Amino acid sequence: MRNYKDSYTPDTRHFADFLSANCFGDYYTRTGLDLKFRELLTFVILASLGGVESQLKAHITGNIRVGNDRAKLISVVTLLVPYIGYPCSLNALSAINETAPYKEK
């Protein structure tokens, strides 16, 4: 979020302030869930919504940073298929592939 505000034009920067204060200021700083689990839940919610690929990719990056690797995210999407359907699942897989590409071991 440090540089996120820079992606907004001067007349829309207040949206970055809203997002930062509300989502990351209020919800992400609450107790009860650790950051790793909170990021994973956010990924699940965004994948389930569909049509929010930009935010989904940002939270894939967030998941990778906190230790939820590509394999875990793919396992989660696999679990979600019967609940969110193939379109949302395939969009989530595509976002994972773009954000955290497969690497041969």
C-alpha cells in the first residue's frame, strides 16, 4: 500500500485513502487471525467474486510474500471448484499463472 496511492490521479487519490484506512487500517490490523491466514481468506473471497482480477493478482502477490506459495493457492482453487464454478476457478488459476508462474524444480 505504500506506493499504491501513486497509481491514482490527483482527483481520485481519496479512493486510495478510503481503501488504506478501511481495508488495511481496520480489517487487516484486527486481532484473531494471523496475516498469513487473512491473506489466504482474502484470496478465496476475491476468487469467488470473479471479475476482480486486478485485486486478485495483488493478493496473490501478498500471499506469496507471507508464505502461502503457488502450490497452496492452487490447492485452494481446486477445493473451490464445486462452490464457485469453473469460470471463477479458471480465472483464479490464470491470475496465479500470471503472478506466480510455474517453475521447473
